[in-house]
Amino acid sequence: MKVLLFGGNGYMGREFRRLYPGAVAPSIDIADCNAVASALDQHRPDLVINAAGKTGRPNIDWCEDHKEETVRSNITGPLVLLDACTKRQIYWVHLGSGCVYQGDNGGKGFSEEDAPNFAGSFYSRTKAHCDEILREFPVLILRLRMPFDGSTHERSLITKLSKYKRVLDVQNSLTYLPDFFSAAAKLIESRKTGIYHVVNPGTLSPYHIMERYREFVDPAHTFEKLLPADLPEVVRAGRSNCVLDTKKLEQEGIELRPVESALLEACSTIAKERRIID
């Protein structure tokens, strides 16, 4: 299978390259119609994966001051890919975000059919608008949340949280990347389309994650609890805190491990790496 990967140098793109070692990953602007068309015609892929997108550095607050760049990457680019792939009848995959919801939907979690209800950040608005368009077409949209793994990559949730002095104590759905890519491979192999929530069963709070981090990785790590009411003190844009339903994924016969188990594995891996380095 010939795979063309956009955004191959990013956090998620790097992992997709491990999943598909032979993938071609051109460094082009996906909002550039001519560049996209040229890449598709040159490589003639069987599968296109879009792992490009602006999440902002160091966080989504960046998007509030860079709205044009965010729109170009999170909305214009995917629509260019939609047009180009549709014309060439190429199956393609888009990375969405579960950060388009707020709350737990009465305890049952939000399903893929639930309309986005969070508009507190420009980033989340762009992801929601894009998903609402793409869902009308035969595209596989993989929604993940707060991705983490056993690395110390700067984009991993655990690494991010370890740099904060105050950490939010709200339950959330999360995505453990080793499980995410296993699920993604199965959905792609079956050429599924539509939106899928790819998060690990159960919920965790960022505060609990840091408790586990202190327990398994760094006993000297210090941090304080941040309550939702105090969030505006440390961030500019609002933050999505939500629980996603995974029944649709499970109906495909794909069950991810409980998120607590995933967290323990990730922390153990990080701890081992630290001991090797030390």
C-alpha cells in the first residue's frame, strides 16, 4: 500500500511513519492546492493521511493570536485535501480532536453523533467546523484527546503537565498513543469512514496523572491543584474538559485498554528511560 503522509514531522506524524515505514511525507502546505495536487499525482498513493494541523506552541493559546494560520491549517488545508482526494478517488484519513465538547453528557459521554458544544477556544472552533463538513463525505476522522505515551516528547501530555506548577483536577477522556495507532491501523485496513472516538476507556484528571508521575517517575516533583474556577488565571483561551463515548469503536471489535493501565505503562516506561539516562 502506497501511503502519502502530510504533517509527517509532527508528534503524530512521527508515529504514523513508524506505523507505515514506507510512507512518503512531503513537507508541503496542505492549503496549497497546486502543491497537494502535484504530490498526489506524483506519488499516486492508495492512502492519504493528514496529520498536519495547528495546535499551537506551547499550547492552544497561540491560536488566539494566529487565527489566519490556524484556519489555513485546520480548515482550508483539510478542505483542499477533500477536493483533491475526492477527484482522484483516494481514500484518506484526517486527525480530528475530541476537544470540541464540554462535560460528560449526563454521565454517558459524547458520541460521534453528538454536535460539538464547546466553543471556548479558537482552536476548538476550527476543529469542530472542519469535522462538521468532513463528516458528510467518505473520510475517516480519528478523534483523539490529550495524547500521551511513554516518551518525553514535548507534545506528550505527561511532559506538558510535568512543566506546570498548577494542574487541573477535572476528569477527562485521554488517548494512549500505542493503543491509538493499533486502532487506527485496523480501521484503515477495513477502509472505514466517518468519525471515531479513539480514546481509552475510563477517565483521568491531569492532577491524578501528576500524582502517578510523582509516584513512578520523579518523587521530588511538586505541583498544586488547579480548580476549574481558577483556570482563567493561567490560560487565555478556554479549555475543553470532556468525556467521550467509545461504543462505536467497540462495535468494530476494537477495545483499548483502560486508561489507568495505559498511564501506569507510560509512567513505567518514562521511569526506565530516566534511569538509563541517569
